Amino acid sequence: MRAVVAGGAGFIGSHLCEFLLGESFKVVCLDNLLTGRKHNISRLLNNRAFTFTRADVSRSVTVPGRVDVVFNLASPASPRDYQQYPLQTLETGATGTRNLLELCLKKRAVFLLASTSEVYGDPDVHPQKESYWGSVNPVGPRSMYDEAKRYAEALTMAYRRTKGVPTRIARIFNTYGPRMKVDDGRIVPNLIDQCLRHKPLTVYGSGRQTRSFCYVSDMVEGLFRLSGCSDPNPVNLGNPDEFTVLELARLVKRMTDSDSRLTYHPLPEDDPRRRRPSIARARRLLGWSPRVGLESGLRETIDWFRSRHRRGK
């Protein structure tokens, strides 16, 4: 089997490339390195089953030879990144998704879209089921990412209905683990970095807003299983265990043995108050549920960040 991973030098994408190689796939990694990092895939470059091509999928996509499955993870994915690159985010969600769908049409390959829990916006339904249509501000400061993914989902379903492309849609909830960028603005790397440097811990709002955190190894297994499932409708992938931001901050502080103190800042506009997936469909269709608990996953993530701090990176 031969897979294309668009955005394969990113955080989740690089872990997915490794996973697929472990499953005896040949892997073609496409990334323009706007937010991905080549060092994420450095250990794979000498693997004869792995190919890296620097490419912007919103411009064009050319992959010679056989392709069995395309994983579309191409997009800035952290608030800091997609707010820094709003037009590129929208272009990737629209034109990039279409170019990858055209590749699947030509190659008769399966297409898997990595969508996001952000399509639910600041949800009025809890936990969030795939049948919920969301509460998204289309002109807010997060809209470039939310609407890019919502459009990508609509485009994916249109290609399935009109052109017969076998498609899958994963709605990814908060994912964490090694290779996250320390400066990408997401809560787990923020807190770990601040604790390791004994800086004040940034807590937005009251800290009572909730999130559900899925370790990256569980996420890539879910994506892999979904690629082999014939159901075309969206499937939530995430950990249903729910924690407040305050609980997470105190846990990271304890696990790093840090003397950092909590500091409170205004809640960003449109920041979701609650976020927790219903994964009943994933359990039923894929036989999948997360296996890595928050403390175990944080331990691995903290160790990775600590090693980079020691090397001065």
C-alpha cells in the first residue's frame, strides 16, 4: 500500500507517517514547511519506503505512480499559526483540499480529511456529537480555520456524491504529544514550557472552561482505522475525558515540579467554553477508543520538551 500524507512534516502528520511505515506502507510526505518542520521527519529520510516532497497543495499536487490513500492534514492548526497565515489557511482548506480530491479521483484512492472539533464552534450541545451542526462565528478571529474546515467537509462530501471518490472525515479534538511547537499558542506546550522555565502560567478567563486531550499515538491509530472504514460521514476522534484548564495547569505544574504561579488573562474572543467529544461512532465503526491517560501522555510530552530545553532548542 502507498499513502500520501499532506502536511506530513507537521505535528500529527509526522507521527502518522511513522505509524504508516510501521504498517508496511510506502509513504509520500507533502509539506510546504509553512508551519511544519523538516526535523519532525528527519529520522525517516533514510527510509527507502519514505519520500519527502516540498510542495504547496493549494498550488498543485503531482504524485507519480500508484496511490492507495491520501491523508489530508495540510493546514496551519494552532490559533497562533492560522491567525498569522489566514489567507494560506483558507486557500489550503479550499483549493488544497480540492487538489488532493482530484488526485484521489485520478488515482482511484481513498481520501481522508483531517477536519476539526472547531467546526462545532462554541458549542451549545455537550458532549459534541457528529450530528450537531455547530455554533461558529463566520467573521470572528478564529473564522479562517473554522470555515476552511467546514468548507473542506462540504467539498469532500460533494466529491463523494458527484464523482464517487471514497471519502472519510475525521473531526480531531485537542491532540498533544512530542513534536508540538513550543510557540504555537496551544495550551499543553504553553504550560509545559512555562513550567520548565519557571515562568508564570498563563490561564485565560476563569480557567473553568474545559477541554479533552488525546495523546498523539491514539490519534494516529484512529486516523488509520478510519481510512479503512467505508462510512463517509464525520467521525469524532478525541479523548472523552474532560478537564478544566485549571486542572490541567495544576497537573503540569505538579508533574514538572515547578514553582510557577498561575496568572489570569482575558478570555480570547470565541474561545469555546466546553469541548468534549462523543466517540460512540468511533467505538462502533472503528473499534477505537483512546488508551493513553492524561498523566501518561503528559509524562512523555514533558520528557520530550525537557530534552529540548537541555539542548537549548
